[in-house]
Amino acid sequence: MLVERTTNNEIVITISSSVDSFGVQRLIDYAKYLEATSQSKAKQADADVLAEEVNASWWENNRSRFLK
């Protein structure tokens, strides 16, 4: 594996093709997450509150499908 930082403010990672593609995809997904959230000012507590609101709303809208 080779990791290089380019002059264009990028990081290039070269990985052997023998590496499991599922693991590589998880790594790529995590890298996308880091890139997407790098400028975020949100705190984990804010995300937790939002997730709780979404879950409560979903359950209210779908409760009848599960409880009969």
C-alpha cells in the first residue's frame, strides 16, 4: 500500500487488487464521511437529538404496520 499527499491538497492511496473489495468500499465510505463532515460545526449531541426526532416520527407514521 502506498499513501501520497499531492501538491493539489489531495491524498492518493494505492492498494493491491488482492485486497477484499468489501473492506475497501467501507474505507471509501468512511473517507467520504470524513470529507463531508470536515467543515461541520455540528456536535454529536445535535446529531443525537435529530436522530431521535426522526426515529420518533418514523415510528408514529409506521406503528400501525407493526402493531395489529
